[in-house]
Amino acid sequence: MGKKKDFLRRIVEEDLKSGKYSEVVTRFPPEPNGFPHIGHAKSISINFGIAKDYEGRCNLRMDDTNPTTEDPRYVEAIKDAVEWLGFEWDGDVRYTSDYFERLYDYAIELIKMGKAYVDSLDEETMREYRGTVTTSGKRSEYANRSVEENLDLFERMRKGEFAEGEHVLRAKIDMASPNMKMRDPLLYRIRHAHHYRAGDKWAIYPMYDFAHCLSDYIEGVTHSLCTLEFENNRDIYDWVIDTLGLKPPRPYQYEFARLNISYTVMSKRKLLELVEQEVISGWDDPRMPTIAGYKRRGYTPESILNFCDEIGIAKANSVVDVAQLEHCIRDDLNPKVPRVMCVTDPLKVTIVNYEGSEEIDASYYPHDVPKEGSRKLPFSKEIYINREDFSENPPKGYYRLTPEQPVRLKYAYIITCKEVIKDSSGKIIEIKAEYHPDSKSGEDTSGIKVKSAIQWVEASSAKRVELRLYDRLFKVESPQGIEDINPDSLKIIKDALIEPSVITEKPDERYQFEREGYFYADPVDYTDDAPVFNKIVSLKDSWAKKNTAQKQAPKKPAATQEKKEKSKTAQKGKHEGELAALSEAEEKRFAHYTETYGLKPQVANILARDPKLSAFFEQTLNSVDAAVTAANIIVNDVARALKEHPEDASNVTPEAIAELASMVEEETISSKIAKDVFEEMLSSGKSPKAIVEEKGLEQISDPAKIAPIIEEVIANNPDNFQKYKEGNKKLFGFFVGQVLKATLGKANPKVVNDLVKEKLEG
């Protein structure tokens, strides 16, 4: 464990060092009411990872206290997810339902101590009595029941003598507590439902806050690690264990930020809605953020775990760009999957001067991949190429096959178009071409210069396959539900052609279909007679992006365009404006920056074209592992400084930018503050850390520091708070603004938004 330790591991190490515990015991406690998703993967990696790092144990426990939503198939899905990610739980799978009898006995103890009572208020009155964040609650009159009456009622609740909602068991704590979770929380409720393991034995079921801490204690858990939404529940966790006087060692709860990903929903309720309304094909639909969905799509366990490791363990909630997850799967697959050729929109090419057939040696891996392997590609006079690889009227910068421009067939020969065959509607149906016998790849003596190589498959040996092209399930960055579904999240190509080497007896094989993306044989629908491949993730196609940008560029007035053309001619440079074709070296840099570092195309494009910025970027990465942040600073700020303030640019070094990027990544400062720090660096030459310390620019991200400020803002604005509660949700921005103002803009906006929402909705 040479890398920097997160705050949870530091806690664990301190507890072991002090002798608080002799062994680390963690647990992963999901509710079996849905398939586990990518957020659960983070929790799995943390709980099992910490136990493994410190030679401890991790339990897998099903938190099955709600019989109306649980199902054995969800249990199996959870077990499969943990095993697929490469972890082993200690002993047998555990269930909270295993402890129902002991939990009931603990509840009896609390009643006898006068610390719990049976309440008979209706739900609406109970909610009213709870109070608000600014007003104390009111205790139920039923809290005055005697111990004997409470014991009698609780036993009869267990036997099923009462209707659901007629009674509940509550802890007697503090109705004036600033933590509203502590205002006499529910411990048990009545449920007349069949439990998938306990059968019909019980008519009452424990609430999470009661069952969870005691299940941890029963299992000998030392560190109960959960997400931030349970932060306020920690007081109940401690109260139950302390009030019962349970013998040490006892568990303690620690919270970490939950995983939120852009263009993704994590709510199991919303995911279930997608399944039930058949918006997708099921829990394992490859567009779903479930582990089963990622597994079926072709993601690897290593990519999921690397993603969890990269995003780290934080104390404040934030939203991770889904592009980072996509980067991790590309990063994992790139060095180990074979490259093969697939023609997605076939156009027949007949090579009129070729006779016979041959097999051409072709490597599965490019030169920079540390793997070996090759296959034989059948070649004859009839082949298929992609329709987009031929253009009768090519746009500027098009380097594939045209009536006047030859092209290389990858691994094979150079061909030249001789005739274009069309049907009665004018659609091109065939290309007649000639090949150059002395142009074979690796043995070329033809002297013909070509600027690109295109994919192809031999007509008689190619296999027809179905391709399922998956994209993001939602069309907006922060989706709410079905209304935000991306209608183009799945496109199916029925008649793609694949080279024969791909159809093998290895159904778990992943491939890079060159220029198309990474693909995986669908484990459910694939058959030898009807192969189906799922697109795991796309590649970065610089030509497609350039062409799209070109189509979308607004037309300029003729005079302006003429002036621009004159300017281009005067420059006599290689580049012809922003959309000029990339050179071969620039193409490689662009692909490296997008695929390896996950840079956005426009950022990668700028770096790839500018050798000075490119060198600056790569030197920066020698000092920091924050490629995206560093690249954005270099493209936006460093580039501007080099152009506008060359006399001061020497004050900005790759090492300084690495330090600045690191501070943004660690949330020491915000991206907005980073711009101010950069300007100060430019003029003074001081280091980013020195500037931040001198000016007190550190960002406040600790929820414990921000929460009291939010409480104060709410307390000082009772009228607006009441209006918000009555439905004026526009006031949310008012409260966020007041908090940011109170912190002089230093509070982390993401943390403020999350906490304000929690406080206002609590």
C-alpha cells in the first residue's frame, strides 16, 4: 500500500495501532430488493478492500427487514456481483433475518429500561409532532404507557393481533434534538407479509436504524462503513449500542461519499421502474448501471475496480463524469484485447485484376501493446469495405478511397477505383477496382503514396453478425427518471460483416473492432448461427468529430469567407484552420490523449496540434496523476499566457501546474479559484500552495463545517423556509446563495447543494 491512504484506512490503522481492535471486521450489507449497481461496487471495493488490506474479514449480509420488496433472485445477483468483482466473504452469507429473535430480545430490554414505547399515533399526527429543523417536536401521549402495557402491546404486535400502522415501537430519546433522526425514531413496524426466509413467523419487522447497528455488533464488526446519507443516523447507531450497555468491542460507523455519476440514476426505485415499465429489457440490460448490466455489456471487473480506485474515498458528495468510467474500461481493454476488422455498412468491391486467393498474416496487436498474436486473413477478388470509406465527391481532408485517390486495404494491398456501379435509384452498389501487386503491406515497392488504410473483409469467409450499439441510457446530465431516457441509447445493426477469426469457441472474448469500438459477445443471445456482439464502449474517431464539427459550423458571409481564404493562403502553413486534418503523429497523440487519459476531443485536439503545449502537458503528468484537470488548465490558461503574456510565461512551469491541478483534484481549491491562483502565479512567480495559504483561498468541503452555517441561514430566514416547505422550490437557490455568501464563496458548491437539499427536505 504505497499509495496515499484515504481517511478510512487512516482510521483503521490508528485503531489497530492503539489496540482498540485486534482484527478488522467489515461488512457489505445490501438490501435484497434489486440488482446491485455501480454505487454498490464502490461500497464492495471499500469494505472488502479494507478487510483484505489489513488481513481482516468482510461479511456479506443481506439486510432483509422489509418482506414486501425482497426476493431470492436479488440475493443471488448480489452474491454474483461480489464474486465477479473478485472478492470472497467470510464464512456463509449472513442475513439480518437470522437475528430476528435476538433483535426482538434487545427491543424488550429497551422497553424494560423505559427507553422504548409502543406508539399509537396515526402517521400524519406523528409527522406533525416531529417538528421542523427550527422548532422542537412534541412527544406522543402514548409515551406515558407503563412498561407492562408496552410489553403486552409489543408481544401482541408480534403475534399479528393489530393492523398495519395501528402501532409502532419507538425509542424514547429527545423530541427537541437538533438531529431530527433522534426525535423518538421508529424501531419496529407491523407488516403482515410473507418473508422469503422467515416465512409467516413474524408480523413485526425491525427498522434499519435498530437492526443495522445490532447486526454489526452480533457479527463482531469493527468498522461499519456506509455512505453519507446515513451520517445523521450515526447518533441512533451509537445510542442503541450505548443504551443497551453492550460489552466491548463494539462497532463504530464511519461515512464516505456515495457514488454519483453523470447521465446515470442510482435509485433502485427508479431502476425498478425502468424494468417494470419495460423501458429496458431487464436488470441486466447492458445500458443499466447494474453490475449485471456492465457484466453483460462486456465491462471487466478490473475496469470497475480501477474506476472505484481512481475516484477515491471522499467525505463530500460530488458527481463523477461518466466519461471517467468509460476511460477506465478503455484503459483496461486497450493493452490486452485483439484488434479485428468489422464492416458495419458493407459495400462490395470487386478487384478486377486479382485471381485466385491467399491468406495474409495480420497481427492482433499494435506495436505499442506488449502482447503477441496474429491470424490469417483470407483474401480474394471479392471483398467488402465500409460504405463510408468510399466517397464519389469527397470533402476536403478525406483520405480514403475516391475515384481519383487510391487507398490501402489494411494488412493487404493498395487498390485504385476504376468504376462505380449504381442501381436504378442512383445508390452505389459496387466498386470495380484494381490492386497493385507490388504494394503488399510490409513488402511495398510500388512507390504509391496513400494517406490511410481502410478495413475490409473477404466476401466468402466473412460472417454476418448483429451489432448492438449502446450509448448512455439518459440524455441529460442529471436525469430524474423515464422522462429523460435517451431514445438513441440502443441502435442495432443486423447485417455487419466480421472477419472469420472472431467466431471462435471463446464466448468470453473481447475485441476491438477497429475504428468502431470495443465489443463483447452477448452472453445471453449469442449463438454460432446468429452471433450478437455488444458495444462495450466507443473509440475516439477524430475524423467523425471533425466532420460533425464541420457540418455544424455556421456559414460565414461571403466577404468574411473570402478574407479567411486569403489569410490561409498567406500563411502557407500545414494547417488550414481548426478543422484541418491531423498529421499521422498528431493523430497518434490525439488517440493517446483521448483513450489513455480520457480528455475531451476538443482539448485533446488542441494539445495534439501544438507541440509546445503537448510537451508541457506530458511534463506536467510526470508530477501529478490528474490528466483531465491539468489539460484543461494548460489549454485554457497556459496557452493564453504564452500568447498574451510571453514575458511572464516563464513563471509558469509544468511542476507548478501539476501542483495547481493536484489542489483542484483534492478539492483544496475550486476550479474557479484556480484561475485566480494562476493569474497570481503568472505575475508573481509564487507557487500555488504559497498563494493559497497567503490569501486563505482553501475551499471548505467538510460537511461538519458547512452544516452549522446552513442551520444558521435557515434559522435566520424562517419565512422563506416555510414558503419552501409549502412548495416554493425556487427558494432553494436563495438558501444556497446565502450559504456561499456567508463563507465568502469558499464553500464547495457541490457540498453546499447536497447539504442544503438534505436540510430543507429533512
